Amino acid sequence: MLYSQDLKNKASAVISNTNLGWQHTGIICDCLQDRYEIEMKYSKAIEKLATKLAPINEFFSASFGIRAQLSSQFAEEIKGEIDIMKQLIVTQKATQYLDYVKLWDSQLQSIKSNLKAAEGYLKNKKREYEIEGTLELVFSACQPEKLEKQKNKAAACKKDYQQAKGNYLELKQEMEMLLKEQEAEATLDQLQQLNLQRLNAVKDCILKIFVYESSIAKNHLYDLEKMSDRLHDQDQNQFIEDFIKKTKQQETNPIDLDSFLTKLLDSQGQQQIYTTNIYPIGLEKTEEQIEQETKEIQESPQKQEEFLNFLSQKFNSSLFQLTLQEFIQCTNISIGILDFCYENKNAILAQQLLQFSFGLFTKDIQTRYMQDMLVNHQIWQHRDYWEAVIINQISKIKKGTKENVNTSILSILTQVAQHMLMFKLSPDLVRDIVQKFSSFFKLNKEIADDLIQAINSQV
């Protein structure tokens, strides 16, 4: 009885442990199922990430083999040019030295011939003196009356001998001087040879530096082309928005109206009115009529375009000259339009007037340029206007530009910097704007420094 009860208890314990084991096994299966779902999500995320990283990896990959080959070819071309220059220098130097040697040789031959002639002359005189001395002894015994004449003749011969001897000494001195000059020329030749070796060493060093810099420039150009291609795929407004968000290095005076940059961003993509009509300018009009026309042009974009067409027609002519009545009307209307541009932050229209003002002029008592009539307008003293002008010009060259992007941006910065100085903007602001754009577009620091130095030289 006790044995059967004990067996029953053990059977109950085995069943209980078995049920507990199956329960734990179910929990482990649920955990494995959760792990399987997590691994599948992680795998899909990795695949998605790899898909997105593929164009980035392709963008930043560069063909260094091609760069090295181009740099090597360029270095070989420069080396060939330098070898040609060396050959030309050596040829020119050899020709010059050969001419000098020929000249010195001719002079030396002339001096030697003169020296031989003097020696022959002296030998002949010596013979004559010996013969005359013998004859003098003979004649002194037989012809005493001719003794005085023979003495005078002997004195004259002696004088000629002294003169010939002096000429011989002068020729000898000149010969010694020529020999010294030849030694000096030999020393100069050695010095020139040493200078040529030094120049060759400097040229080799410059060649190595040039090859290195050219390889760096080609790498930057390649990266810039890739970046330009990617920028073409982006929205045009993104470029301007990124620039506006950049912190300015130097703040301007705050104004209550919207900035030129904001207006420029808002105007991107808006349809403009183009017309071939030309606004009538030049008729006799009173100040009230001109003021009324200015208000009409301010309110009508179409009339603004017609007025710009008139300025463009005069600007593209060969004379650039306006009549006095045209000059007065154009100046007053332009000032009114600049007031409108300042109030509405229209940088593009103001820039067009600025361009036309450079060439148009009139002759009354003296020559007057439209630029001098517009230079004191308040719109030119605001930094946002000039930044909007630069952004507008750069946004035009970005599309379709694959080469020399840095050169194009530098050209725009140089031109606008000159305009800023001509229209009396503070040189500190000019330098600050140039530095900001150079930093934003990552221009070469040396190029930016050269531009700033050029700005300083024009102040």
C-alpha cells in the first residue's frame, strides 16, 4: 500500500516536471521567434542603408590613376619646355661667347702684327744707325764740313728711335691688358656656369612644386565637377536658402523691411514680363510730367522693361551718348526706380540700372555720366543688396557649367567688388563680403587673398 502511494507520488512529480518543461520550451520558442523577427528587420534596414550609401560612395570615389597619369603627362610637357629653354639659353650664350672670342682674336692678331712691324722698324733703324755711325767716322776724317749735318741727322734718328720704342711699350701694355681681360672673362664664364647650375636647380624645384600643385588643382576640379553635377539635381532655391542661413561675419544696420536676399528667394521661379517695346524718351517734358512718368514706370513692370530696353539700345550703340533732355529724363526716372527697388528690395532691377549707368553720358558744358548721378543713392549702402546681386549672378552660371567654376565665381566677386568700391561701400564691408563668399564656396585661400589685396590696392 505504501509502495503504490509512493509510486503515485513519483508519477505525479514526473508529470508536473514534464508540464513545466513544456512550458519553458514554449517560452524559448517565443524568444526565438522574436529574435527571428528582429534579425529580419535589421537585415532589411542594412539593405536599405546600403542602397542609399551607393550613390554617396560613387560620388566621393575618384579615379586617382587617371589623375596621376594626367599629372605625369603635364609634368613631361613642362619638362620638355624647360629642356628647350635650356638649349636656347646655352645656344645663345655659346654664340655670344664665340663672337667675343672672334673679336678678341682679331684684336690680338692686329696687335701682334703691329708688334712685328714695330720690331722690324726698330731693326731697320738699328742697321741704319750702325751704317750711319760707320759712315760718320769715315766722313769725319775726310769731310769735316759735313760733321754738323751728320750730328743733326743722328739726333733726328735717335728721336725717331725713342718714339718707336714708346709705341712698342704702349702696344706691349695693351697686350697685357687684353690678357688680363681674357682671364677676367674666363672667371666670368665660370661664374655664369655656376649661376646656370643654380638656375637649373631652382627650375627643377619649381617644376616639382608645379606638378604637385597641378595635381592638387586637378583633384579639386574633379571634386568640384562632381559637386556641380549633384547641385544641378537640387532645387535652385536650396542654394540661396543655405547661403542666407550662414552667419554673417559683420552685421549691417538693421532695417524694418524685408531683406534683398529674402526678396530674391521669393522671386525665384516667378514669370517675368518681356517686351520689345521701347519707352519714349527725349521729348520736351516738364518736371511734373517726368514725375508722373516715373510713378507709372514704378507701378508697371512692363513699362520698367520698356525703359530698360531704351537704355539697352543706347548702351549697345557705338556712342553711349544721350541728348541733354534724354539724360535728364533717364536720370530722374532711374532715381525713382531705385527708390522703388529699395522699398521693394528688388536687387535684379537695380543691378540692371547700375550696369547701364557705367557707359551712358551727355555733353553740356562738360561731360556728365549717369553713374555720377546715381552713386549717392541709399540702396548701394546695404550689404544685403550686393549679396543678392552676387547670388543672382552665380545662380545663372551654375547650370551647364562643368569647368572653371572657381574662375567664374572669382570673376563675379572681382567685378562686384569693383562696383561696391565705385559706389562708395565701406572697404571693410567689401572685404567681409568677399571673405564670406570665398569661405562659402571653398575657394582657394591664395586666390581669395589675392582678390582682397587687389581690393586694398584700389582703396
